[in-house]
Amino acid sequence: MERSLPLEKGEIILSEDKITIRDNARRYKWERVFYSGIWVFYGIVAVGRYTKTGDQFLLWSGLVIGVLHLGAIVFRLLESTINQIEVKEIKAAVFKKRFGALFLRLELKSGGKRHINKIEPIADELKAFFEGMNIETR
């Protein structure tokens, strides 16, 4: 039996053995990598300007911004955008709320993570599905 749950931009199809997610996760992931890359470039430019002017603010702001966004790029590149996930492959379903938006993070047994954004209208149905499949829910 398959159930289709609508997302803001896409849908989730729940079945007995797999979950199919149709959303814009791949585009969103590369958008975030691009924006972090722009901030890393700013950090490099700021440190380069420090070498010419000697202004300590440029050095520290460039280093902090560049290093933090470089870490964000690495973190984002490790995220999964897989569209079909076997139910037996899911280790945990974590529901989180950040800045007022509820999202779901599926932790996979392979160590990967899959984010599904803006799930407020269907959160209760997803929790019931994962609990019914005996998947750890947090």
C-alpha cells in the first residue's frame, strides 16, 4: 500500500519497503555550497587585503568567515540527496525545528543523512509511519 504525502515543493511516497522523496534537495544542496563558496572567496580576499593594509580586523574576519564556510561546504557535500530509500536502511528519523521551520532528517545505516524540509502539515503522519515501522523517532 502506497501513501502520497504532499510537501511544499514535492511529495513523499510511503510504501511498505521504501520511501520515495520527490523534492528539490539536489538544487538546494548545490545552492548552499555555492553561497558558502562565495563566503570562502570573501575570506580569501579579506586575508589578502590584510597583507597589504595590516588591518587586524580583515585578517580575523576573513579567517573566521572563510574557515567556517569551508567547514559548511564539507558538511553539505556529505549530505545525501538520494530519492529512494529502503525502509530497512533507515536507522533513525529525527524531527527538528530551526527558525520556526520543521524538517526531517533521516539517518541512514550507511552513515548518510537525508534532509526533508518544510514538513509541518504532514509531520504527524510521518511520525506515525516511522513508529509503525519500528524506526527510532526523535
